[in-house]
Amino acid sequence: MENLNRPPGRPPHIPNITGRHLVQVLASEGVPQAEISRVLDISEKTLRRAYRRQLDIGAAKVEAKLVGHLLRLAAGTDDVALRAIVFLLRSRFGWSRYAPPPR
């Protein structure tokens, strides 16, 4: 016989320190939110609601790693360095090949 005192649906997810650390590590390695939510056995909506700060910190760490790598590439002397510099100028500083930089 079913427990009639229990509310319908899944029990609420209560984040703990281990889950928070796991989410931050996975997000900082670039693991998609769909995969992180599957690891924790929660919905993506619950993941974003309960672990927003950890997801944001993880995303910032990924961006920092990528920018660091891109800057290392841009320090070179070959055509890869030139493409990296142009990409950085366009994406981070709003440069365009078609219009002069804003004054």
C-alpha cells in the first residue's frame, strides 16, 4: 500500500558540499550541464537553480584557461599567432576588419 502522507513527485534535491565541489570541477573542465545533471541524477533546471554559483565559477575557469592558451599562441611568430591575435582583438576588444575602431 502506498504512503498517502508523502507528497507526489520526486523528493526535493538538497545540495551538499560534495555535490557543489563536483559541479564546479565538472563545469571547469567544460562538461555540459546536461551531463552534469545526469551525473547528479537531477534535472537541468534543478542543476541551474541549486548550483548557479558553481556553474558560473566553473565557466569562468574554463574561459580563463582558454584565454591563457590563446594568449600563449598569440605570443608566437607564425601564422597561428597572427590568427590568435586577430581573434582576440575582434572578440575581446570589438575590432572589425570592415570598420575602424571606435574612438
